Amino acid sequence: MQRLPNAAGLTPRAAHRVSPGGVAAAVLGVALFVYYVQRVGVGEIATGIGRLGWLFLVVVALGGLRFAVRGMAWRGCLEGAHRLTPGRAFQAVVAGDTLGNLTPLSLLISEPAKALFVRDREPVSRTLAALAIENLFYTLSAALVIAGGALALVLRLRTVDTWWLASVGLVAALIVLISLVHAVIWRQMRVASKLVELVGRRRLAPRLVARWAERVRRVEDRVYALYPREPGRLVRLACWELSFHALAILEIYIVLSRISDIAPTLLDAFVFESTNRFITTLFKPVPMRIGVDEAGTAALAEQLGFGTAAGVTLAIVRKARMLVWMTAGVGLLVRRGLSVRRAIADAGTARVATRQDELAGGATRGAAVVVMARSPEGRRPPKTRLAGVLPDEHDRRRLYAAFLADVVAGCGMIDGVTVRVAYTEDGGTSGFVKAGVGADQLMPQRGADLGDRERGVFEDLFRDGFSPVVMIGSDLPTLPAQRVVEALDRLRASDDRVVLGPANDGGYYLIGLAARPGHAAVPDLFTGIRWSTAWARADTVAAADRCGLRVDLLGDWYDVDDEASLTRLRAELATEDGARRAPATTRVLEEIFRD
């Protein structure tokens, strides 16, 4: 069967094909590498490496720590509960960077490859989104290091009489720049798209401007949606990214201390690292930055008085460290059953799929699961019907937050599904982050009664391009994810149905619908329902019949909203399978009943 081109006119194979420019860059890099090695002399380089000796193992270890730090930063960008462990994140970063360093495609391959490496733990769409925001933080930190390195170079050389004035000015400008970028993102100011629109109003290349304006708006939407809103997370991410650079500075300091006759300072090491960040950023398409790293580092070393040989040797030691970890990366790919070629192909396909979705303007955003919830910390306490067995309101709030955390985490394990949490406006959004719900996952409920609110949530998600949509309650901590998957599969098979999950009390724990082209956005399944009674499900089935919809019933399940259902839950959590599905609930109940 012929492979259809994507919206950009490219097949996935063509999308990751190496360009002639990339090949030329690699060839020129090799030529530059050979030139500098010959200029310094192999013997002198070997002598420098010999001086390093066993400390090369320390260099390799520091390189591994840097991978681990980037992995931790990536994990920190995942909203809510997740199953991406530090070890798996570390392996994914090593494997992804291996592909990025082997090919001229760099980030276009390395980042999708990282997400694909852990797709058995988290959906690719979720980990790619987290990688996007982690790369944003890394870029900001790299800009800070590069600008700071320029300042450090001025301090080191003192080439002008007013070096102190230039230093103060640069620091002030840097602080202002970082503050402005943070303020723009935090307040979601449309600076970039407004500038593009301003150019468009001057009628300069209107078609090109219109196309770029839409792309810029989508990038802004993506960044604003993913940017962490909690100060604690912001601080942690900043610390991880700055730790990455600090480890690199330590590596340079150790290497220079052994290979050079001149004792370096930490300021020298910082200048070298800032130059390395600049070279890495500017020459991403050059595999392993071969040649350009040697040239840039040699020029800086000569300027600082260390000599060309020390600069070239430092760059080659970095290459050796990279080769060690690239070998490990290839091994990790093979262990996962992927050849390097297969991994590159899969990463390219994932990148093309993401690009197709962007070019489509998000018209079809796939399936969504929405959890109907209220704030665990709102004025109205949750789970009042459990007061007989749990008289302490604080315990009931903790338990409800645990329910919510387990439900959201369970839904998040379903591949290719967007998870939303619809909150009641009377309680607001407080307490959701503590329960593992990301700020970008929240959406408000609207309407006077439960029926209006459910209809409104379906309308909002359909309008945003999601279909099919499955809605569940927040008091189902042990609900098997397979129930949700089954509902989605039935709705994907046909949109002329409503899927219901019958609850033991006569209501339903799940309702699912698919958008129907040519029909009203949401069928009228929510009017005239006797909510919170044993007749709620029967009334909904009758409403579906009036709308001409087929009713598909899933297996029964139970809401945890009274003493009997809580007893059943505790019995289920005593089993290995139940405890695995609801770890937060298990922990909280153990703490409550232990006390």
C-alpha cells in the first residue's frame, strides 16, 4: 500500500531524511577536527590525556550525573501522578541523546526518541509535552550561562578600562531579560503573535505572515499551557537545570587542572562551559559538534593563556566521554528491541505525527477522559455520607484527594488520551495540585444542576476538538482502566451510541459520547433525569432512546460514598491488584485506621 504524504507534503521517511546541508556540515566538521589535531599534534594530545589518567572515570561519571539531572527535570515537568521513574528517565535521556549526537537531526530525533523509549510507562503525547517545557527551561538556563559567560570573559580579560561598568550593565540586563521572559509567560501575554500580526498589518508578505502568525499562536498556547504555575515546581526545575551546568563546569575544571600547566579557576571553567553551550546551540546539526568544538575551545584556550593544545585536548576528552555514553545509549536501544535505524525511523514518525496535528490546527485532538470533581479543600466538605465511619472532616478530605489522585493517575496510563478534571465553581481550584492534578488539566463545570454541568462539559470538550469523550466520577479509585478503554473503543467504532457504566445504586459511574457530524453537539441526555436516585440510569436510557441513540452497557462498578462501599473498597485494597490500582487511597486509609 502506498504511504500517504502528510500535511506538509512529506512522508514519514522523507521527514527524517538527512538534508544535504546536514551532510555538508558533518563533512566540514570532520575536516576541521583533522586540521586541529594535526596542528596540535597527536603526541601532545595523547600526553594531555595521559595526564588525566583515572580521572577520566570521574569525567564519565559526571556526564552520567548530567543525564540524570536532565531526566529529573523532565520528570518534574510531568503534571500529576506518573510512572516515569528516575531510572527510566535517565535511560531515555541517554538513548535519545545518542540518536541526537549520531545524526544531524539533533532535537528533531532525540526528543521524540526519549518519549518513545518510555511509552510503556507514559503516553508519548504526555512525555513529549513534558519534554517541550523541559527544553524551554533548559534553553533559558543555557541563555543565562552564555550571557553570564560573556560577563565572566570580560572579568577574566579586563580588556576595557570600564570593565566593572560593563559587568554591572550586563548583569542588570540579564536579570531584566529573564524577568521579562518569565513575566510574559506567567501572564500569558501574546507578545510574539502580536508582533507577527503587526508585521502583517504593514502588508509585508501577507501569506507568509498569516501562516507564521498561526504557528506562533499555537506555540504560545503550548508554552502557556505547559509552563508550571506552582512556585515550588519552578524553583525545582531551575535548580535541576542549573545543576546540569554546574556539573559541566566541575568537569571542565577537573580536566583543565590535569592537562594544563596553568592552574585554572572556576571562573575559567565557567567561561569554557558558556562557550561550549554557545557552540552546542549554534551547531546542533553537526554530529557530536565534531570540529567546531575543537576550533571554538582551542580559540578560547589560546585567548585565556592555556594554549591551543589544552583547548583541543579538552574538546577531545569531551568527545571520549560522549562516545562512552553513546555506546551505553546504543546498548539501551538494543535492549529495548530497537536498532538505531528503527529508533530514528520511529522518532521521525512521531515527530511527523505531531507536526500533522499542528498543521491541522488541532481540529481533531483525539479522545478525552474527564473526571467530574470538586475541590478537596473547598468550603463544602466532600464525602459527607461517610461521616458515620469517618467523623473527622480532615480525614474525609484527605481520602477524597487520594481518590482523585488515583483516578487521574489511572486514566493517565491510557495511551493517546487527554485527561481533564472538571471542577465545580463553588469550590474553585484549590487542592487539586496536591492531589496530582495539573493546572492545565483543569476545566470548570457550568450549569445549575448536575445535568446542565455534564452537558456543558461535553459541549466544551467537543468544541475543543476532543472526541470521543468519556466522563467518570472522582470516587472510583480502583476502577480498572480497561473499562474506560472499552468505552472509548466502542465509541470509536460508532458514534450513534452512548456508553454507560452501571453503578450499583441505580446511577452510572461512566458515560461516554462521540461527536456526531451533522447532529447537535451533545444529545439531550441530561434533561428530566432524577439525579441521585435509583432511577437515574433508567431515565438516561429512556432519554437515549428518544434521541435515537443505542445504549451500550459496561460491567457494573461501585461509587465509594457510604459505609458499605467503603468496606468493600478496603477489602479490595487488601488484595495486591487493588492496592496497585489505588496506591494513594491505600496509603491514606492505612494512616486513618492506624490512628
